[in-house]
Amino acid sequence: MEKKVKAIGLLSGGLDSVLAAALIKEQGVEVTGLLIRTGFTDHKEVSADGKRTVEDTAKALGIKFRIENIQDEYWDTLLYPKYGYGKNVNPCLDCHLHMIRVAARIMKEEGADFVFTGEVVGQRPKSQLAHQMKVALKESGIEGRLLRPLSALRLAPTIPELEGMIDRKKLKGFIGRGRTAQLNLARELGVEDLAVAAGGNCYLINREYGDRFKDLLEQYGKDNFPKSETPLLRIGRHFRISDTAKLVISRNEEEYYKLLPYRSGRYSFELVDVIGAYAIGTGKFSKEDIHLASRLLGRYSKAKSEETIKVLVSLDDSVSEIEIRPLDIQDPIIEKMRI
């Protein structure tokens, strides 16, 4: 009995990964869609209408599905990227290489014949330029078994093509950032409604997140980077109070409840008898830092700058109440401290 050809495909749920999986599946290959979670993507893995997940997409394509969580091992890639960052803290090429290596490991575990991705030559400037794709091939450890079905005709043939596992003539030669060719192919293959939100939800490419991440790097350095602080980077307003102290202030009631679980081991700043925001302080606070943080919190309240109000400051079992006047809304120090 002839051995079934098997392949592992990176399946983010985005259109390109869906198209790549559909093309390979169409050739009679047993495909496993692999979703990799780094811990830095906003992966609810659902469509805009909330009705379909990436796993649902895999089922609709008629392929197997597997999730790999790599959060712990991903830290070295993030903090020490060989090929550096993009505009923010996005180590795109290193990240892509990491995912390819994970896929290569799973390929060997499952006895698959090759790995494929939805990459298109020239689509992403930090990981999909021609020379970058060559780097990924060279460092993947599976150079001849890494196939890019959407751009294969513009790349050197791979082992699956050379050995007849895949018909090269049925692959594509897409290039650049345009989407017309992909949309046309989606309609041709009948998969135009299967994609869900994907690659663009990596928040390492977000400028605000990047600035906050870099601020922590400056405070602690890479070797002592506080990994437990990173979930806070996506919540509230952030202010650098001093070299050792930072304040995170809620913007609404929802963020108030998001901040509450982070009170343990951190300073908590809460307004007394006045409507306003809530804040968490991270790092080491001097008396001057506590006073300034309290005044800043007061600025995000219903109190006027000339009023005297009370702020409850706590750190685990230690609780104190101080009186302050809120910073004036126009005080330039506010924007100077903002991260």
C-alpha cells in the first residue's frame, strides 16, 4: 500500500494560511494545521462575527488541527533576537524562524514529509522579503522540506516537488503586498469565508505596547526582565514616575477590574470619597514617588486641582491615607511621565 503523504502547515487562520492549506489538501496530502501561540498575540482565534474559530476553519478545510503553546521558550527569541526588532519590539524574522523550527519538530514527531506556510514573497518587510525567506530556509533545519505554496513558482523547487509528492504546476507564484490574487484564489477554491483574524493581532508590533516594553527593558535590563509585568502593558494609562517606579491608571470600570488581580506585591492607589480612576504601582516607590503618583491619580478624578482629596495607598498589609491636591490637567509633567 502506498504511503500517504503528510504535511504540517502553519495555520494562523488568516487568508494566506487557509489558501496554502487548501492548495496542499487539494493534492491529496494529509494536512495537519498547526496554530502556534507565543503569548503575544491577541488570539481569541475567532472570526469578526464571533461564530468561527481557527479550529472550525481547520474542520471546514477537512484537515487535522493542533495547537502548540510556546510562551516559555519564546522569551529568549523575544529578548535576544538574532536579527533584531522591527519598529517596535517585534522580532519578526526570529519569530518566524522559531515557528518553523517548532513545525519541523512536529513534522518529525508525526512522521510527516514536509512543512508548509502561507508566506508570500515580498508581502511582509520584516520576514518575507526574498533574502529573508532564504535565511529562514537555511536556518530551519529542514531546508529542502519547507514549502511556500503561494509563492512556490518564484522559489527553488523543494524535496516534496522534486520527489513527486506535490505537483509544482498546481502551486502559485504570488508576489508583493496586493491581495487580488489571493481573493480570486479563495473564490476559486471556495474558501473565501473561512479566514479568521490572524497575523495582524500580534501586539509586539503595536507602538504603545512597544514603548511600554522598552521602558521595562530600560528599568530592569534583559537578564532581569520582569515577565510577570507584561500582562499589565496592555491595560490602562502608563506613567514613569521615577527611575524605579511606574504607575498604571485605569481608563474605565472594565480596566479597574482588570487591574485588581495585580494588587498582590504592588502598590495600590485608590481615591477616597471622590469619583475617579484606580491605579497600580510597580517597582520601588519613595515617599516622593507615592505623593506624585497620588496627585497624578487625582488628575483622573472629578476633583478640581485646587481641592484637597484623600488617596488610600496600600502595599499588601500596609495601608496609609494621604491628602493631596490633584495635578492640573494642563501640567506638562503629565505628558513627560506618560509612556
